[in-house]
Amino acid sequence: MVLKTFGWSFAVTALGLVAAVFYGGWTGFGVVAILSILEISLSFDNAVVNAGILKKMNAFWQKIFLTIGVLIAVFGMRLVFPVVIVAVSAQMGPIEAVDLALNNKDRYQELVTDAHPAIAAFGGMFLLMIFLDFIFEDRDIKWLGWLERPLAKLGKVDMLSVCIALVVLLITAMTFATHAHQHGGAHVDKAETVLLSGIAGLITYMIVGGLSGYFEDKLEEEEEREHEEEEAAARSGKPRSAVALAGKAAFFMFLYLEVLDASFSFDGVIGAFAITNDIVLMALGLGIGAMYVRSLTVYLVRQGTLDDYVYLEHGAHYAIGALAVILMVTIRYEIHEVITGLVGVALIGWSFWSSVRRNKALAAAEGKAAGSDDKTEVSSGV
């Protein structure tokens, strides 16, 4: 099972590390290995959230996620995206941007760093909306009940998550403008960039998330109708395909997954510059990490881990909230990637431990109930 799920990841790891040795010697090997570990540690919460969405999709779309989705994640976000950032922010052509990335690495890193406020605002707002919509929803299973119960009541207020997200964005933009003004006004125009990028992130979430939610509801209706039609088809001897019915819903969920992955990858791409400004080594390291995130997502779905450890999804969403806040804070302050990674891992680890304790408590309660039933039967038999 493990080899089947992680086989491609192992193969890509081997090829990536060999390519790193040929390209940059043993130093390149070390850099790629570190970047791979960084990406996996930063993106574990991504895998848990992805699994929660992917388990709703049929086998066909799960394969699409593992093939086309991997190409978008590895080549699109980890290789093409940093070059596009430079091309747009520096107002240069894509070929010129690639040439800069390969031949003038310091200038390339400088341009990507300059674009960080816009990237952080977009990704931060998208992830913040995911977190807010999760905690404001009334759920049957609650992890931190003392916090989640009052928040679920507040969630009944329409558009509350959007209002809170916009307030956070305004505070961030104003803080950035104040900071820039105090330092000579060199980056005052960046406050406007932060505001516009954050609004773009919010709009992207509302469009993609709204469409995926709409088609998910439609899918549930169609599944009920399909069940009735299958019974009718069985009587008439005409089988019916479910793939076409799941098409639109699954497509928009797939699109939502890709935007989600892009938002998660922002901190990894930016954080990679703390280790290297060589775009080839960066693409190799982050690409290997992205493969493991994909494999881990599928593993969680196939093993039913989210059903067995019910608080994992809660922990992942709290990690998303933490990452959103960290991204917004990094617009003004520098936060080390190790801290970002550890916060996510700690929250997921805590939710996993809570899930294990819950399962043990339920098993113990069932054991006691079974024992009392046995005693009742014995006494009634006597």
C-alpha cells in the first residue's frame, strides 16, 4: 500500500537528488534535500485539508489530481510561478525573467523579495477565509468546544467571515503604510499593492470556493437522482455512468484544490530563498516536497485516516489560520520558516493526540457497555 501510494514520490526523489548532484555537486544535493524537508514540513496541513476535499471526488478526478495536479504543483507553482512574479513586478518579458533567474541570481532574489507583500496578502487572505469559514460553521464534532461553540453561534451572522477578513486586510495595509512612512516612504505605494492583492485573494476564494460549493450541492442532488435512475436502469438492463454526473462538481473542486495548493506554496517558495537563490535547485527541492504532499493526501484518503482521527481536519484548519496570520505578519516582519513549519506540525500533532485519546475513551466506554450487557444476560439466565 505504501509503495503503491508513495512509489512516484520515491522515484522523483531519486531522480531529483541525482540531478542535483550533476548540477551543483554535493552542495546541490544537500540544498535540495533540505528544501524537500522544508516543503513537506510546511505543507503537511495542506495534505490533510486536501484529503478532506479529495475524498468527495470520484476515482477519475482523484487520478487527475495526481497527474495534471502534480504537473501544476511542481512545474507551475515551484518553477514557473517565481519567474512570473519577477516578470510582472519588474515589468519585463518572460524570457528576460528566465535569463535573470539563471544568470543574475542576486537581482532575481531581490525582485522576488520586493514582490513578497503582494504574494503574502493574496495567499494570506485566501487561507484566512478558509480558516474563518471552517470555525464559523456549526459542526457535530468539535475539537476545542469552549472556543468552537461560541464561534459557531457567531457564524450565523451573514458574511461575518468576509467582514473580519477585510478588517484584517485594512489593518495590515495601514500598518504597512505607517511602517513605510516611518522609513522614508520608500514603500508607501506597497500599501496599495497589499490592499489590492488581498482583495484579489478574497475574490478568488469567493469565486472558486462558491462555485465548488454550489456544484458540490448539485452533485449530492444528482447522486440521489442517479440512485433512483440506476434502480430503473437495472430493471430495464441499461447501465448508467456516474463520471459525467460528477464532472462539473469535481472540476470545480479540483480547481479549488489547485488554488488552495498555490496559496500553501507561497510560504515555501519565499522561504526557499533563505536557503538558495538558484531557481534550478529550488524547483528540484520544492518539487520533491510537493510530490510527497500529493502522495500523503491520497494515503490519508485511502486509509480513511480523517474518519478514524476526527480532529485532524480541525488541527489542519487551525494551522491554516496560523499560516494566514504569519503570511500577513511577514509583510512587515521577517519570520523564520522553521517557526512556520513547527506551528503547523504542533497543531496537527496536538489534534492527532486528541483524536487518539477520544478513540481510546470511546473504546473504553464501549467495553464497559459490553461488559454490563454480559452481566445482565448472565443474571437473567440465572
